[in-house]
Amino acid sequence: MKTIGKVGIFVQNTLWIGQVLRYDTKRQCFVSGSVTVSGGRITALDAPAPTDAERIDGAGQYLMPGLVDVHTHGRIGFDFDSADEKQMQKMYRSYVSDGTTTVIPTIASAPFSQMLQALERIRACGCFPAAHLEGRYLSPKRRGAHRVDLLANPDIDELHTLLEHITPLPLHITLAPELPGANEFIREALRLGVTVSMGHSDATYEQAQTAFANGINAATHLCNAMAPLHHRAPGNICAALCDDHIYTELICDGLHVHPGMVQMIHKLKPSDRLVLITDSMSATRCADGNYSIAGMPVVVKDGKALTVDGALAGSTITLLDGLKHLMDFCHIPLEQALPCATINPARMLGLDQEIGSIEVGKQANFLLCKDNFSDMQVILNGQRVTDA
């Protein structure tokens, strides 16, 4: 066994998981069958076990894709803005232990040089397939937990510099599309292969529609840091809900969005456009106390993170928590909820050829468990992960 920190990884060339109830993303149901893995990728479905394979008897167990969190700032006391490579690796192991096998580190507002340094560390870490910039290009009116003096208008020269520090990893950027220079920034970002999301925005309904027409494909943590819904001024929330092509992130902790609103959003959005995120901050998996995010001090009490002026400052949930909440709030089974934490976020960032579903050729990242996620095992790149 190769041990890395508190996670041990059993290394095998070939793995065969048989007699398992495998999640079929296209049909949104579990089917009886088997999965063969070699070299960290899925090589066959429902095939006989290779003679040299390690075998896992999956009888009575469910096999589903590993979870994908495209918006998270940190956990276990660390923040992606400031964490070094070793701390990022510790964070990643913690995510994996909770079933999140794909993590997109999210950089909050900070001095530009610090944001560039954070992107360099993410690129060098080797654990992450992309990065998310949620900071700087935000509306001062809807800044949430971001310090106003750290904000700036979108700048194409800065965009090129950002890409220099993260390439070859893809970049996802949240911005307020009503800011000066945003439309030109969006067009250049899309030309360079960057995905763009509307967030921390006071955009009107019409401004949001224009942003979507310009290529923005998502709304960051829908309802939070946005203009509130009003029947005569529907705003950007309504625009995101009414456009069936727009992915909508949702923090499903019962605090950021009321369970009744979660249920309404679930009814309105196409099932393939709802994306669960954690927006988790450094206090996740830690005790209550004093923390910080985006340059702002944060107090966490009973798991609720607030700035000193009372603004919500990210969450302390895991993505598995959010998945369970979605099932509970919307009264839906796992089969319907699971895409919101797997294939939908993968598609939102264009990563769905690699992750998000159990298909031949994709990375072998799985959760193997019984009912209600009991006795959960994590399989990462075809290797069983266990607590050492």
C-alpha cells in the first residue's frame, strides 16, 4: 500500500467490479452489471473479469461516478488563495474522503499578484483539472463577502496574464456582465477557450439576456449575490431561470437558498442544467471559530459562516451533504439528483469527456456504497482509497 498523508491508495493495474448496481447517466437509473478498469480508466462495461484483475464483489452495492465540485474555496483550515502545494494536496485528499473526486479550486478576490501566484500553485499541484476565478470582476453592490477595494472592472490584458499563469489547465471565470468592459472581456475569454459565468451581479433581466447571448453559459450560486426577484424588475435570477441553456449553480445547504426556493428552481430548470456546488470555505471539516475569505474576517458558528457585517461567507458543507439536501428538499430519488453533482458540472466546464459518468474511456472515479451512502468506498483513477 502506498500511503499519502491520511489516505492510503492500493495500486493495481487492473480492477474488476462485478455484480454491482451501476449508475447509467443517460437513463438516470441503476443497472446490474460490472465495470473493468485498467490504467486508471474504464476499459469495459459488463465484460468478464480479466484473469489478472483485482476483483471487488459489488453484490448489493451501488456504483456511481465520483462527485464533481466546480466551486469551492477550501476546507480543513486552508484556502486556495493562500494554500501552498502541500496544503492543496491535503485538501484534495480530504475532498476525496468525502466522495468528491474532482475539485475545481476557486480563487476569491485578492491583490492581482496574489491571484496569479495562487493559479500557479494550482497548476503545479497536479491534483486539479481546472481553476475557477471568482473574484475581482464583481459588482461592488453585490460583492457578498468580497472586499470592495479588491474589485476591478474586467480587463483583457489581465485576462491574458491570468491564462499565462494557469495554462495548460482550463480557466472558468465568474464576473458581473454589467461592468464596463465586460462584453469585450467575455468575447475574448470565449475565443481563448475560457468558460464564463454570471455572478456577484446586479445585472437587469435585459443585461443578463445580453450576457447569455454573448456566450456566458452559467450563473454562479444562483440567488446569492444577485438582484432579488421582483415582478416588475425580474433581474438576473429570472433571466437565468428562464433560459434553458444556462447552467445554474446552487448551494444546497438550506441557508444560502431556502428549501422552498430550491424546490422551485428544480422544477423550473431542465434536469441537465442544475449544478450543485459547495462554495465551501476553509472552516469546512473544522470547528467553529474565526476564519477569513476573500480578504474578509469570517466567524463560523454552528457551521454558518458570516462576515462581521452579517453577509454569508461561503458554506461548510460537503458536496455529498448538498446532494442529500437536494433529494430531501425536492423529494426526489438519488437517480434524479445525482447528475447535478456529477455530469452536469462536468459539462458546464467542458470536462465531460473525462469525468462525470461511468463510460468506457473516462477516468475511473467511483463511489461504491450501500443504501444511504453507508459503507462508502472511494475509487480514484482505478485505485481504492481507504483511510490509513
